[in-house]
Amino acid sequence: MFGLLAAAGVALGAVAAEAHPHVWITAKSELIYAPDGTVTGVRHAWTFDDMFSTYALQGLETKVKGVYSREELAPLAQTNVESLKEFRFFTFAKADGKKQNFLEPVDYFLDYKDTLLTLHFTLPAKTPFKAKQLALEVFDPEFFIDFKYADRDPIRLVGAPADCKMAFQRPNDGTAGAQKLGEQNFLNGDSSNYGAMFANKITVECP
């Protein structure tokens, strides 16, 4: 069964040479708040492109052909979340400028609908926190995976204080010059943060 980033070893040469993604994800996210306004975690739902979904399901035996239950997909879901750990789940948060860390995912599962796999998981905050300004970015620094947030309801605040305000900035793809510079840095071997140009940026301000 296929882990989310198992293809990296296969496609690494192509990535380095071409500097473009090989997996596409349509994402939705929820910021989870406790009743006192403390941020307790982030809940993601990532829908993979049809090519990755088909590849991931190769060799998976099911009771009914073409039908994949949550139970039958459970081992694959575990493989995927384990493969994400070393990449910090592509989820980067700062509270009032201070970096925040997350624990390993909980409540994770895969579902299959309309030929696409969707991975659901919750990242609990290592230390729940309050913030006047929360900044959350979702992206792959090496741009192996392209994250595009859904057109409808891409981000939700769950349980947030009523006076908190959220802003969401989709990737600009950079100006032509910035992209060219980024690609040149990538080709020169500096791929550590190439994908930051394509980051999805979420900010929440609370009085």
C-alpha cells in the first residue's frame, strides 16, 4: 500500500530537474478552539488527485470490487499519516510570532468518493495556546505536493470567539521574476523552501 510520499524516491530525479509538483491536493481545514478561546488544534481534509488515488489503491483487497470502506482503508491511512511526520504535516503555525508545534495526528481516516481519496486527520497543538494573531501556513517546502484549497468553505473556525476575524490568502504563484528566481535557486540545489512561494496563508486576529 502506497504512502503519501513513497513516490518521492521514485520521482526525486524528476522533481529536482523539473521543479514542479507530482501530487495535487484539494484541501479544507478547520481551526479548533476551546470554550475559553484557546487554540487546541487543526483539522485537515485533503483530497488527492485521481492519478495518486488510483496508484495508492493498487493491490488493496476489498470485499466489493471498487468499493473501499473506512475499515479497509485504515492501514493505508496509517501509512499516510506516518509518512507525513518528518515533514511536520506541511502545517506551520505561529502565535503572536512564536512558532507552535503539533502532536501526532488523531482521528485520522481515509474515505473514497467519486474515484478520489480524502485523508482526514486532526493535529492537536502540543501546547494549546491563545493568540491575538495566529498565522497558519500549509505548503510543501520542496513543492513535491501542490496544495490548493477548496473554492467553497476552504477554512472554518470551530468554536472561536465571535470577535475573532479570519483572513485567507491563496498562493499568488509569485511574479514571473520571483518564480524564475525560485526555480534558479531550486536548480542550484537550494530546494529547502522553494514551495513557500506557493503557501496557503491563514491569519486569525482576536482582540
